[in-house]
Amino acid sequence: MSARVCVMRQALIVVSPQTNKSAGIRINQEGLHLPYVIAIDIGGTFTDLVACDAETGAVAYTKSPTTYGRLGDAVFDCIRKASLEARDAIFVKHGTTLVINALLQRVGAKTALITTKGFRDVLEIGRGNRTQPFNLRFHREPPLVPRELRFEVEERVEGTGRVRTPLAIGDLAPLAESLRSLEIESLAISFLNSYLTPDHEKLAAAELRRLLPDVFVTTGTELTREWHEFERTATAAANAYVGPQVSKYVAEFDDGLRSGGFKGSLLLMGSHGGVISAERGCREPITLVESGPVGGCIGASRYGQILGIDNLVAFDMGGTTSKCALVERGRYAVESIYHIGGPDNGFPIRGNVIDILEVGVGGGSIAWLDAQHRLNVGPRSAGSMPGPACYARGGADPTVTDANLLLARLDPKNFLGGEMQIITDLARDALARRIAEPLGYSGKDAAILAAKGVLTIANLIMSSIIKKVSIARGYDPRDFALFCYGGGGPLHGIELARALKIPRVIVPPEPGNFSALGMLLADPRIDSARTVIVQLKPENLARVFTVLTELEADGRDALRREFGDGAITIEREVEMRYKGQHHSIKIPLAERDDAALLRERFDREYLRRYGHANEAAEAEIVVLHSLATLRMKQPEIAHLTRTEGAAKPPRSETRPVFFLEEDRFLPTDVYDRYSLRAGFSAVGPALIVEYGSSTLIGPSDSFTIGSLGEIDIDCHN
């Protein structure tokens, strides 16, 4: 697999308003397909594809049910449905939930860990804090590597970086024999203080790769040069745990593309908001932990910039989960610590990840009653097979999709543009049998009451993560617009906005494929970090800038090596804290910033986040970050909404749709989104239907079709 940079020209969407389905990529006069770019997002229920013709600007969208066990099958089905040929693609950008699912479900490789003598139990000990102090049944998840597979070797680096005890390299051969007899598939190496002097890890890795050529070997310092041995060791262990599975999947997927004549470059969507080469993704799969959802954050940020909306809450409701992230002043937040399984019970990994919060509620989330007959929604999902009851694939459990269908918020004749038939009677039967009847409801409205309860609880759960990403972090959601996408986001957007007093909801074109669309807009990016602990004084900034220059040079070299020549931009960030604190916060750093300006910026951010600042306390810089991005020619978002043919009158019909706020069915105008041109406006109640999603407009709301084809909803709270 090789990576190269390809220049993309302006993009133009081609949609057939008669069928609401995407037109295929155009063919040139010689009968050959012109080069195009493919972006793929594999979700828990559906696999989404967006393809952009680099020459003509045509764009195709399509979806297929995710095929568990053989994830690539759904991708190739999408390619076939869009009338594409892999051989004509310049490159493929791919986002996947494979890594996070493997870690959450504990279905990774048999992994061993080698640590410094005396530090075998770092993974087990973790941090001393108790995240749920009043929960008497609280316990953390066990480490990925059990104690019997954790081994020690003689070596020691002091906290100053000086080598106290050289690596006992002669002990590695017998250790390799032990690992071979245990049939280890993957190996992580993490030594104490190696972030200061990584030579011992490099030597051990080189020797063990020679002795164990069939074992995936990774080191902590290959992934991060940051301090804290627990987080660094947990990161190395997680990378090793998923390494063989990701490498196998990427190789098989690449082979499938190549067998179709693909000669371009396979790129993977990184958790930091940029794409990385397939080789780097196989070597550092932990960088793909949030590979799927980040595309939507990139797209939301770009749309917000063009629309002049600085502050957005990006909300994505898919088939299995809902995700949200904050975009402030046109930028999404990127955190250096991410907890697999959540901050309470999960374990940390180090590495830049877009600050996304996630909850187990999506269209396929199952509604169920607990032992006390309380109604719950999720986190278990019906997935793509058997799927919601209305899919008629054998599913018997009611889901959020079944509730929306029964309340007439979905059109059974136009689901996925008519590609897929869903049956209202099956949804009604499942809701009545599993929810209404056990709760003592009967009669013709019993299933309606159950559906209303399912959606009410789903909305409460989803609004809670928006509160966590905004209110809990010092932001007022009323100062933001809610940017909704995913198959279910536009259907629930106005109800979530009303619950949080958010005045404006934006729905982009093709929201059901929006995460894949965001991947088209992602540039190659490599993030580097290094721990450097200095007091914030003018005389110490010289060392800070020296280290940053080294990191920037490494980032530039890596980008050129993996992608070729191109314009590279560099961003700098520093993590700072008050002296004596454990936690730090990220602050942007410009090349001309001095100590006084940096201190002012730190105090201001600390005050905003925590409500107070200690201007008399000493401040420290603890970690330096360099973000290197290779800028590529991207599709013009303004052109992604154009349709062929002359403008026609908006097409609509009227039918009853249930609104939770009114607690009843209301006569509702149902519009075909592809018939609505920029400037069109109307008042609710309304339902706007398109391929892959539907947008609900409340009876007291109004909406306008914007210049980018977005639905701009004025929410009257």
C-alpha cells in the first residue's frame, strides 16, 4: 500500500429529484470514468458512501446495511449501487468503528506486555481516584492484558532521563521463547520514563521483532512521548490489542479494492480530524479509535465557517449511537486523553482525539422493560441484522425507528428513497407486545402510547450528552446552533433544541451520509507531542520553541514521506497548569507569543472553564503539541447542493404526523427535499423527506432553505 497526494477540483452534487436517489459518476467522451474520490463510513447499522468526481464535480451518495463479520462487503455493495468502479478512484478515505468496538467488546488479540522490573502492575493499579465514590458496587473493567501475560525486564531510566540500569538485552531471547510457547499474537513494550529516553524501548522492540517476526510489536514511545506511565502503558497495550485485527482488516480491504483494479491510495480517518496513511493506521491503530464519528465534526466545522456560524453543537444520531461535539469559534476541541468505555469505568489512551461524547441511543436502539417494569431505551441495538422490527428481517424487539414509524415520522414507501421497505404493522405489534401490554395498556392507542414513551426517553438521554458537552464545560447551549445529521439527527433535532432552549437548528444536505461527506474534506495530518516541564518564564520559552521546532520538522518529514510534496501548515499548542496541580488545559501558541500573552490566555481559559483563576500562582508548561497538516484542494461545499434541471415547484403532500410537544397527530406538510430550492421558506408543522433521513419541523417553528442547501430552522422555544 502506498500513499500519495491527489488534487481535487470543485465538487458538484448530481441528484435526481424524481427518485431522490443519487446519480452516478459521470463518464467522459472516451467512455472512461473520470477520476473520483470515495469516502466510506462504516456504522453500527448502515455503511455510508460519498463519491466525488475530481474532474466534473459530480457527487454520488448511497447506503447499505453494515455486514458484520465481513465489513468490506457493505462497502463494495455501496460502490456497486452507486455505479462506480474501484479502478477509477484516485483514493479512498475510510472511517471505521472497528477499533473502538474491538476494545469495548474485548475481542482483540492475545496480548502480552513487557515493562520495567518492579512495574508489572501499572495497568492494574491505574489511578488512585475513585470516579464513583458513593457507588459501593463500583469496579473498573479489568486491564486488557492479564497479570500472567505481563513480564518484567531489567532496565531503568531516571526521572531526569539519565540511564541508571542498561537494558538487559540478553534476557529477551528466553522471554521470546516464553511468549512463543504462550502463542502470543501481539506485544506491547512500555518502560518507565521512556518518554525522556526511548532508546531502551527501541532496542527491545527491534530485538523482539527479529525473534518474533509473526507477532505485532508496539512501544509506548512510538505512540506518544508524553509522561504518566499508566496512560502511556495503557495506550501501548490498547494499540497492541487491536493491531493484528486492524492490520488484517485493512490488508483484506485493500486487496478487495486492488482486485477491482484500484491503483490509488487508501487513507484512514484519524481520531484527530485528519486522514493518515494505511501504513500508519496499521502501525498505530489506536489513532483510529473514533475514526467513524469525526468526519461529521469536520463537516460541521466547515459548514459553520461558510455560513458564518462560529458556535455549533454537532449532533449525530446514527443507527446504534448518538454523538455530539462542540465547535467553538469554528474549531472543534481536541483532547489528549480519551477514555475507552467512558471516564468512570474505562481506561485512558494518550493521543489527540476530537472531544466527542457518545451515548448508546440510535435508530436501532431497543426499547425494553427492566425488572421493575421501567421503560428503558438502549444501549443494546438491533443493528443491521435483524434490525428494527419494521425491517421484516426477523427482529422482534421494538426500537426507536419502530416508534418513529408508528408515529408517522417516517414514510414506509420512501425509506432510503424506496430502496428498502419497512412495515408499520410490524412496528405496532412489537411496541404493543413488548412494551404496552406488559405495562397494562390496551386498546387501539396502546402502541401509540408506548411509541411516545420510547421517543421521550430517547430524547432525554440524547439531550443529556449535549448538556455534558456544553453546560458541564462552562458553555451556554443557547449561544450555539444545533447542527444535526445522521439518519436520525434531523428527526429529533427540534425536540432536543427545545429541551435546551437552543434557538436554531441546521440540517445539512444529505445528513444520512454526512460523516462520510466530512471525510472528503479531511486533510492528511500528523500530531506530535512531548512532555517538557518548565515554569512559564521568558527565559524558558527558548527551550519550548526549540522542542517545538524539532516536532514540526518530524511532522513535515513524515507527511512528505507518506503523502509527497504539498503545502504544510503547522499549529502549536501547549498544556499548562498552575504549579502543584495534576491536570492541565490546552492553550494555542503562536510563533510570536511571549510569556505574558501566554499567561493571559491561560488565565482567561481557566476562568471560563472553572469559574475562577489564580493569577498570583505560578504557571507551568507541561506538554508541547505540534499539529502538521498537508493542505489539499477540497470540494467546494457551495457546489455540493446543486441539482440538475430547471427549478420546479416544491412537491408536498399532507398527512397526520405525531408531535410530542402537542401530544397528538397534526396535519403536516410533507416536502420532498430535492424539490426545495435556496430561498424557499415555510412554517411548521412540516416533515422534509430525503434519501437517508427526514427532518421534522415543529408546529411553532419556521424554516428556510439556505444558500448551501441547508435547512435552517428557527426554533420557537
